[in-house]
Amino acid sequence: MSTPHYDGEALIPRPPLTTAALRAAVAQIAPAYLGQFVDHLDQATEQAARQSTVAPLQGFLAQWGEFVAIHRHPARAARMQELERQVSEATDRETLKAVMADIRELTDAARRDAAGE
């Protein structure tokens, strides 16, 4: 299954922050990550049951909502991939600090997008 590509546009509409909607989104825009999604969901569910709290599930939804917000926009996904490459190749603290600031900016925007802000 190939992922469609539309320059400047979202590949899919923003899904609600539910496990079913995020699973469908990941399957459509980043199917290679579906196994990680399911594994993380299983871990969050088990942790929530052990701790008698929904916090692990809320964290799961936030993390995958952010992932989808990045990957539903090809330009954002490409930018994140480039920033990750720059982190892996950084040889000095100042470069790393600048790249990490760019990553924070991108993930903050994705978090706002996922929340519909």
C-alpha cells in the first residue's frame, strides 16, 4: 500500500483523538508504524490497568495524535525526518541545541494541530 502525496495539503483530515480514529489514520498515512502503534496501545492499556489510572492512555493518545499531525502533512514529515538526520550528525552542542529547538517547534505545532487548536 503506498501513501498518496499531495504537496502542501493534508493527506487526510485531522482525526479525533480516539484509538480507532488514530489507528485508521496511521494505517492510511504511515502503515509501517502500525505495529508500533498496536504495541504501544497494548503497553498503555496494561499500564493503565496496573496503575488504575487513565494517564497512560491519555499519553498514548497525545503521542499518536502528534505523530499523525506530523505525518498527515508530507512537508512536516519530511522536515521532521531532516531534523532527525541533523541530530544524528550533529558534532557540536550549539548545532544540536538549534536543531532540538526546531524539533520542539514542529512538535508543539503538531500537538496544537492534534488538539484542534
